[in-house]
Amino acid sequence: MMRNFIYLLFLGLFFGCSSEKTIEKVKQKTIDAAEVQFSKIGKLYESKRIPRTLKNGDLFSVNPYDWTSGFYAGSLWYLYELTENPQWKDQAVAYTEILDTIQWYSGNHDVGFMINCSYGNGYRIGGKEHYKQVLVNAAESLSQRFNSNVGQIKSWNYREAWDGVTEWFYPVIIDNMMNLELLFEASAISGNGFYRDLAIIHADNTMRDHYRPDFSSYHVVDYDTITGHVLDKATCQGFADNSSWARGQAWGLYGYVITYRATKDEKYLDFAINIADYMMNHPSIPEDKIPYWDYHIDVDGYQAEWDYQDGVDYFYRDVSAATITASALIELATYVSQEESNQYVDYARDIIMNVSTPNYMATEDEDNYFILKHSVGSLPHGGSVDTPANYADYYYLEALTRLINYETDKDYVLPENTSIASWY
């Protein structure tokens, strides 16, 4: 009890009492941190490389075909929106346009992340009208991964599960819900309902196959490509097949908020509300609301198939899961009653405030190139564990921008139009 009091007192003294003053302080603190860290990266785009994370303290960059390639450009677009500094717009354009070839790429379901976060924000924030065609082209490429027998967009190509025996021929992961935004946007731009129809079919079948009765989700569902029948339900990056991988839960929540925004079908709103309730009320959520990388680490009834070493402290937090959740909850708050809205915004605000403290935000003298620390990429694979992540920064900046809009305009609601260009 005393610890809670001291913690709240600290936040009150640090951020001030007024909500508007609080948000303004966090905004300025975030801008300062982002400008320091992003300035260290410089013109990496000249070699067609994009910052993704750190490895052994050094900057780890990727090429445009990596699934995370669009997030850094998106962060620059949000930084430009927050500052109106043309320096960041120029950088955003440069890091966006090195992804030009991705609009024709059908080898990865994550073209939604790659193109929507970069070109989509460039269209909305930067007023780049010619980016619209890139979004439509990318949606066409993404649609090539749809199988009508399965009724889903294929996520990964063939791979083996963790047991080394199970084969996944048509794996669909919960992350794929995030790529539906590109399809909805392409339909809004082009007037072609084909992309929208695919997104709705995918969302409906994900509701049917990925979710358990308590609204937790499987990470991976594999299908028979001929019959469309489910062959396997498992995890790849979570703790156990029947556990709740934290970032997957966040992807699903965000994805159904997107789907409701685009369709205004109440079943998607109800589904998003149920997912949010599961996440917010889960007994494993820490006091500061930054979740562990999986909700069921070392819980009875959840057994990892990967080489999990008993006795080793694997209770890492995943800041990326937290920032994705915060952004989704703020949008969800604009679609519900005032009482529910307050609940979601309060939860999201707590996340934003907590990751804005030195526990999670990089300080000026830390040469880490990113705003936030302590994300988990894939612990079973040993990849990017307890490191920064460009997608954690992206959804943090998005969540903060949404919260600023919400706090400064209490009557603020998102427009009916699904187009990203008219989002705010």
C-alpha cells in the first residue's frame, strides 16, 4: 500500500497535477528524447538500411525487406507531426522512399506494416498524394497471399513448429490482423471493395479460429490449403501453445479496433472490448501495466515446447506490447460510452506515463538510438530480448499523439471515413 502511495506521489511530483500540463510535459520530454536518439542515426538511408534494435549495444539495422522496415519512417512522421520541424519530414521522406520496391512484394504478409507505417503516414501527415498509389499497389501484393479455401491471408511460408515434428503449411499468425488496415485503406482510396472484402473475411475467420472463450489468442493457426480445416494451433514466440503471448494479444486488440473503424460493425467493437477486458484484468499484469512478454510464464498448466530452462529468470517486460496496447485503447475509447472511455484512456495514460520514466525511456547519455528500452522480440529464438525495438518507439509516438488529441479535445471522435488521410 505504501509502495503504491510513494509511486503515485512520484508521478504527481514529476508530471504535475494538471492533466494538460502532464501531457505537455511528456510530449516535450518525448520530443527531446527522440530528437537526441534519432539524430545519432543520421543518413543510414543512403545505404538502404533501417534501424531496428541493438545487438550487444551496437545499432542493428535491416534492409527494406525486413518486417520492421516501415516503423522507423513512421516514427519520423510522428516526430514531424509533433514538432513541425521540416528536418524530420525530410528524414521521414528519405526513410520512406527507400521502401519503394516493397509495394510489389508478395513474399511477406507484413507489407501492411512496412508500407502503411511509412507511406501511409507520409500520405496522412506529409500530404504526399502520390503515396496513395503505393498503398493500393501494396494492398494488391498482400491480397496475393489470400487463399479462398482457407479464407485467410497466409502469414509465413512453410516452416516447422517448435516440436521439430509438426509442419506448418499455411500458418496464419495473430499479427496478421494488423495488416488489414492497409486493405481497408486501399479500398477507401481506390473505391475497389475487393481489398475490404478480403480484410473482413480474414477478421471473421480469425475470430473463429484464433480466439479462446476467454478472448485470449493463439499465436499460430495452421490450415489445410485444400479443405481449409485447422491442422494445428500453437505458438512460435510465446511461452506455450496455450498461453497468451503479450504482443500477440496487443496485435489482436489493435486489429479488431481497426476492423470496427473501417466497418462500424458492432460485432468487431464487442470483440475488441472483450479482448481489452481480458488484457486489462489479467492477474499477471504488473502494477505499472507494462506486461511480461507472455501472460503465462511458469504458470501451472502451461508447458513450453522450446528449451525453457527452469529456474532462469525469464520474467522480461515487453514495452512494445504495452505501447501497442495503449495506442489501441485510446482509439477504442472514442467508440464507447464515457464510462468505458475513461477506463481505457486511464489505462493507456498510465502506460504512457510509466514508459516515459527512466525505467523505460533512454536517457540522453545512453547511445542507444531508440526512445524506449526493454522490449522482447522472440525469447524462444533468443532474438532481441530486453532490447529497444523500432516498433515499440513507433506505437509509443502514435499513442502519445492520440492521447494529446484526446486530452486537448474532450469531444474528440475519430471521423467516419476510414481513410488514414482524414484520421485526425
